[in-house]
Amino acid sequence: MNHVEHLKSCQKISNVFLDGSKSTLYMKFEKVLPSAQGMSIWNDRAFILYDTGGCGVYDLTSRNPQAIASFQLGSYNPGVPSKDYKNHANSCMFSNIHIDGNPIPLLYVTIGSGIGKDEDGFYYRCAVENITCDVLPDGKEVYHSKVLQVITYQPDGIEDVPFEAPCWGCPSFLIDSEGGYLYIFSARYRTTRGNVPDGENNRYIITKFQLPEVDKDVQLTPKDILDQFTVESDVLFTQGGTLYNNRIYYTFGLPKHDYPIRIMVFDLQEKRLLAQVDNMDEAFGFEEIECCEFYQGKLLCNTNSGSIFVLEDGLIPL
């Protein structure tokens, strides 16, 4: 493909608006706590996180609605020492990093709840969890988890670097463990109505860091930023997402409060919005989308109220 053909090809898939109305229900799951949040998948197991940091494990092959097991993350926090520190468990991603022969890779979890910061940085942080599983003689799976590292972002000093503030106080952490990078996904302004000044549009900001070695807690600062790009968008109400094949897939919306469900796909190599999936509310039964993850080449999305939906084959660019 020559340069001109390449440009034409990029233009064909640039900012494509896709119709997600043919999304279908993959399975229902019985919640182990009231509010389902982030989701990531290892093997045939969906690990669905809950507000405060509980986790339910579900079998994607049998699609049994009952959890195989439930446990508390090492980062479980119901709001100590204040509600700002509650683990909302909004987004999570399995890595390809294994510790001491553990077959389950490390799970990177976006924790916190408060909009603001303490001396260590924003309340929203990244907890690196090492989840272990014991299989009992009767076949029952018992899970435990321990936090090996907490990654914080301290925003002071942004004026000294050629980048803009990666977030207004609510960063979501996504990792490329193969490439060795960590990304903060956020926005210039809070993504609910009334926060963008008149005459402006919001921008989603994707900021790149080196993925820290897992040996101690790490405080990232503006001086650690490797790269950054922004995408103008009026899509509101950020939820959770995943990183796959050098692209970020991120979910948005709360349809019962008139925030339509959306999925946006950002190409990290080309530094642009690749596609946007719209028209999903009715297919999702107007449930609140929470997070997404790939399974057997398909994008699964979980909801707050206990459903997992699958997007139609070929809809999402891989």
C-alpha cells in the first residue's frame, strides 16, 4: 500500500459512527453486592467488581448466573478514613504479568471515589492485585487477593512540562503490559452536564507513562509523562474500559438519566478516535453500562444491574 492509499484507508475508518442496536444479551449474573462496576476476563472467568471492592467470579462457558466464588480485593475499602477513599472499583484490567508462578496474571484496578487529592495525589488510584485460586477436592474454587503496589498520580508541576493536566481529578488507569506502558484516561472537564464552559467542547485526554516495575508503591508526576493526545467529544458520563491491540475501548452513559450508552475506540498508535458505537440503549434494556472486555474475539459489556451483553460480530474494529 502506497502513501496515498494508506491515507485513503485511514480516512475510511476515521471517526466511524457504528450502530450498536444489534447488541444481544450474553448472560445474566446474580450480583454478590448491590452495585456491579469494573469487569475483566481471565480464561473463561469473568471477574466482576463491585462498589467497595468485592469481586464475583462467573463462568462464561456455562453462563450460570450464580457466581463460582466471591471474595474481597486487597484494595477493598468501604470508605476509610473517608468516603473519598472508598473503592468504587470502576474499571479493571488483567495484565500478562505473573508473580511467583501464579497462573492468574496481575489485575490493575482503578480505585477511589473522591474528587480531589491528598499528599500522595488523586484519590483515584491504581491498585495492582495478585489474585490466587485454590481448588478444593470437591472442585470448589476459593479466591484471595493481595495488593502488591499502589500507583498514584500527583498533579503538581504540570506547568513545567509541555502537556496539559491529564484529568480534573478522576483518572482511569489502563495498561499495555506487553508494551510496558500505563495510560491515564480522563477528560478536560467532568463528564456530566453543566461542567463544560459555554462555547467550548470537552476533550478526552489519553496520557502515557512507563509501566512501573511491581516492587514498591509509585507516585507518578507530570515529569513522568511520555506522551499525550486529546480528542474533542461531547460524549458524556465515563464508565470503564479496556486496552486491546494498541487501542482503548471505553464505555459511557447512564440511559435512565438521559446519558445515552456509547463506546469509543481510540487508536493509541495513530493518536485519534477510530470509531464510536451509538444507538445501544434499547438493545441494553436501558441498563447502565459499566465496563468492557474482549472474550473469544468479541467485546462483552457488563451492566450495573447484572447483565453481560455482546456486540455483534465484526462491529468493533480489532
